Amino acid sequence: MGTHFDGTAEENLALDCYIKLFRASDSVSQRINAHLRDYDLTVSQFGTLEAIYHLGPMQSGELGQKILKSSGNMTMVIDHLEQRGLVARQRREDDRRCVDIHLTQAGSDLIAVILPAHVAGVVEMLSPLSTAEQQQLAALCRKLGLAQS
């Protein structure tokens, strides 16, 4: 369903494009991330584990930038992961003001189990698009995401 806004052709095209982009993103995200419920993880918790798994320990603010979450939200996400024994906070010896978030062995083991199925789900969800279409979509999303007002 497109827009019912009574605007200019430019406005209607932009709104219609936005609606389709939002709905597609939401639909794909819900289907790709549905398996996280089996592990009692939110998308933010999974993103945090995955970021540390691939990039190594980092501070809460850095993690928030990587997974596009606020510092307040990251505190809650990290608290829950820490309560489950999946991450640990560790103060840096060279600068006691800095606290890095590390994966515990349990966190590393969990993400290693979840990640292959997650990647397979992403591949499956994008399979209706050809390789060229996936490359084009990636380029367009990057262009849109980096656009400055």
C-alpha cells in the first residue's frame, strides 16, 4: 500500500518509497531475528555479542555506535548480558576511567552457536534478489544512510 497523502508528485514518490523501505526492513528484520527468541536474546543483545565477537572488547559507547543504540540503552543491554554471564566489564589498567566489555567463555560459545544459523537466515532472506540486485541494494542503502541534510 502506498501513500494516501495528497501532495506533490515528489512528495508522494518519497513517501511511497519510505513506506516500502520501512515495511521491507521491518519484515526482513523480524524474520531474520525470530530465532533469537530461542536463546532469550533481543536484537540489541545479539548485536552486542556479535560486535564483540568480531571486533574484540570495547567500551559501551563504542558498542552503541556499532549497533546504533543510545548509551542508556547500552547500559541496560550490557547489564542483562552480564547478569547472564555472557559478558564482563573490565576496567583498563592503563586508564582506570575506561571500562571495556569482554565476552565471557559462555558468551563466546553462545555466539559461535547462533551465528551460522543467523548468517544462513540472512542469505535465505536476501535470496530473492540476484547478486547484482543485492549489490545495488547495498549501495543504495549506503548512499541513503550517509546522505547529509
